[in-house]
Amino acid sequence: VSVSGGHMDGINHNWPLEAVRNIGIQWSRCHDMLQNGWWTRIQPGGPDEWQWPYDPVQWDLDAMGFSTLGELLWTPQWASSAPPDAASRQAYPPADWDAYRRYVAETVEPYGGSIKHWEIWNEPHFSGFWRGTPQQYAELLKVAYTEVKRVAPDSFVLGGGGVSLRSMDWIAQMLEAGAGPYMDGFSIHYLEPDCAGEQTDTLRRLLDEHGVK
């Protein structure tokens, strides 16, 4: 089991991949080095544009035996529900759920032989990544989960997006909005030594209450 990790870039990726493989790291998470699930990369200019700039990196990961945690993240400007004068438009929920469904399907299906695990968004408790509400994240998760399972039924979908356990109220609101049935697991970031035990106990209780295994 991998017990450590780091941030790498996707330009000079071969040597750090070789290094981390040699020390036993087995997973790559789509974020800094690999952004092949980012909607802003795949359809930056409009609904009829499709780009796959990170395919070569993914094929290298496959060849080296890494497992990949895919990440479905961001909203391109043309699809964003952000007000016209808003900053960070990519952090707002989609304005059109049908466009989001299409993006999820067109992203997940081609990677069926490579990526079996998908994480929905990144740190949605933080306004730098998500400008919607916990309830809107629950809707995003429902749409993403349903579409992932439709095109790749054997995929494992992670809800929570690496939410911080210091945002327990946010987590509770998301679960109360009905997110529980639309995830196969829950991902968190940041375990602080001074409160990790209390936080994880509270999280486990909330997940149990809402049927998340």
C-alpha cells in the first residue's frame, strides 16, 4: 500500500515516475501532473470541441504499472453558472447538466481500460475550488455517479473530493442533501494529529447514517 505521495508536473514526468515506482508508490492521482479528467482541458472552447492533451502521460502510467485515480474537475467558462463579473468561473457548478453529463461520459468511457477509479471534484469545501453549495455538490455527485456507472459500470466513484475534516458542517449538509447513494467511497484530505481521532469518528457516524460504506 502506498503511504506517501507528492506533486509532480506533467512535462518532465518520466524520471519522477520511475523514482516513485522504485520506492513502492503504486498510484497516481489526476491533479497536478495529470489533468486528463479536467473539463477545462477537454472542452475549453465550447460544447463541440474535444481535446485529450494528457493521453500520452496516461499511457506511460499504464505501461509502468501505476493505478490512476481520475478526477472530474472544473467547469469551462462557456458552461459555467457563474455571474458575468465573477472571478474563478471554473469553480462554479455547470449551468447545463446535460452538457456535464456528456462531458463525464465522453471522458470516462475512453479510459475504461486504464482508469477504474474516479473522484468527483477536488476539495469542494474550499471556495477556491467550488463556488457552489453543499447541496449543489450533492447534485453534481449524483449526475457524475449516474453517468460514470452508465458507461463504465465497474468503476469505483469517490465522493467528497478530498474534503477537509475541519468542514464537518459542510459534509453533513452534503449528505443530508442526498449524496449518500451516489458514491462507492468517500475521500478526505488533511488529518491533523490534534483532532484526527475525533474527526474520523464523527465522519464515520455521518457516513453510516447516510448509508455510505
